[in-house]
Amino acid sequence: MDPVLIAEAAVNGVLLGGVLALLALGLNLIFGVVDIVWINYVELVMLGMYAVYWLVTAFGWPVWLAGLAAVALVGVLGLLVHLLIIAPILAGAPVNQLLATGGLLFFLQSFATFLWTTDHRSLRLALPILQVGGMYLSFARLLAFAVSLLAVTGLYLFLTRTYMGTAIRAVSQDREAMALMGADTRTMYLVTAGIGGAMGGLAGALLIIQYSVHPYFGASFGPLVFMICVLGGLGSMPGALVASFLMSEVISVGGIITSTEMAYVVAFVIFIAAMFVRPQGLLARGR
């Protein structure tokens, strides 16, 4: 194999890992605090992608402004999902929570199909391809990675340097004790749902400049994101970061050495083997 091609695939794996980390961190943040896995999370990302697409193509908005609108839109959708669907079943059986979020997933897919059909839509931005040391790198991926890195850093600073972030981390560690201390856990849940949704909206804005969107986009990225969250340890933010870059490298480099399909097979084999060794996840936190 050409070492330049391998190096290019490795760099692209890092760039892909940045966006996957954004998705995994948003989903893990919600699970860590609310203790419910949003099966429908990537479908909210899909709606964010559609928002950017239509705002740019139909209304002529600049991409950056449409991206900010998608962040706000999906953040609000995150709040609505929690208020209308999650909050009423918080005390219910886990199977009810699974069925509710799974039902929302199918509803969003069907609703998007009804509105926009199953056509694949892309922005077709005229972004350059950069040549670095014989490697050809997409400026769109570089931009998405840079924005993802800023967003992840901002989330870390929010969770570690602000009162609200500290309260969210405390609730995620022991919600019963925090409730006894007078903390309003419902407010923490709402803030977490809004932040998780906003991160999904940002991921959607970054993905639409690289991929086409369609109602079943979640079927492409959803299983991979959930695999990353479980591999890293549900609720573990460092685990989500490590697993994101590990899986993205396996898929990117493996796709060059063998094929994209075989690379996904290898990724799932690694996931299953890791679950036998550490079923709680690579960097699972104590609960």
C-alpha cells in the first residue's frame, strides 16, 4: 500500500473522529444526567441538516447563519423531546423509555419522508481540496474538525468551570443526593437536553457540508454513534472521545486497506471483543 494513502486515511480518520465525538458527547451527556438513551438522537441531527439545507438553498442564508439556526432549532427540539416524551416516563420501566424514543425515531423518519421524500439532498458547496505532503485533504472536513474541537472544548469548560456545569456533573453522579440537598433536578434535565440537542444541531450543520441528507440518514450514523457510546462507556465523556477516534481510524484506514464494508465489519468485531473484555466500556465511570 502507498504510505501516503495510508497517512491520508489516518488524517481523514482523525477529522471524522471530531464530528463523531461531537455526536457521542451530546448523546452521552444526556444519558449521564437523565439516564435515558435517546434512540432518536441522530434523527434530530437529520432535522438539523435539513434546516441548513433549506435555509441555504431556498432562502439564500449564509451557511454559517443557517448553521447557527440549526443549533438553536435542534436545541429547542431537544427541550421539547424531554418535556413531552421523556419527562412523563422518567419513573417508568426502561422498556417504556426504549419504546417511546424508538417510536419517535420512526415518526421523525416517516414525517421527513412525507415532507421531503427519500431524495438525497446536498449543498454542493465549492470548498477547496488542500494538498499537504502529497495528501489531499477536504477543507470541509478540516473546517468541521476545527469547529467540533472548539465545541468540545467549550463543553468541557462549561461542565468544569461554571456553576451550572458543576451542578449537572453532580446530578449525573448522584441525582438522589442532589435532590435531597435541594437541587432542582428538573432544571438540570432541561439544560442537559437543550445542550445535547444543540450539539446535535451543530453536528448536523457540520455533516451537511460533507454528506447528503435524506430521511434515513440516521441509519448510516446512528448505529456507529451508539456503538461508540457503549464502547467508551455510557455516560463517560472521556470514553466517548477515545472510542470516537478509535472507531473512525479503524473505518478510515481499514477502508483503504480492504474496503469500506470490511472496515465496518472489523469495527464491529473490535466492539464485540471489547465488550467481552470490558462490558462496562473502556472508560466507564462508577455509578
